[in-house]
Amino acid sequence: MYADDHSPPHFHIVSTTFEVLIALDGLEVIAGRAKPAQIAEALEWAQRNGDALAIEWARLNERG
């Protein structure tokens, strides 16, 4: 995640061969391309840590 990033709330999965953006709501790819097997482990982690991801997004992207 990056501070002051654009909506919708998301996180990045970065590799030497790809970068994808994953929406926090639904854990769907919203930008970039990667084979499902390439991002499976990160998506499993995100499922288990969804609440923490949402809290971190809110902290990093406070407006006002």
C-alpha cells in the first residue's frame, strides 16, 4: 500500500515480472495482469488479514 493513493482501496502485488492492484473489497484484480498461481499466496494472506489491510488503508489515506 502507498500513502495518498487513489481509490478504490487496494494493495499492490509486485514481482520482477508483473504488478497487479487488488481491491480490498472482493480481492479482485483491478489493474495489471498475472496468472492466478502467481498471486494465490498473496490473496490467501489478504483474506486472512482483511481487517488489518482496511485499517492500514484508512491510516495511510486519511483525507482532510
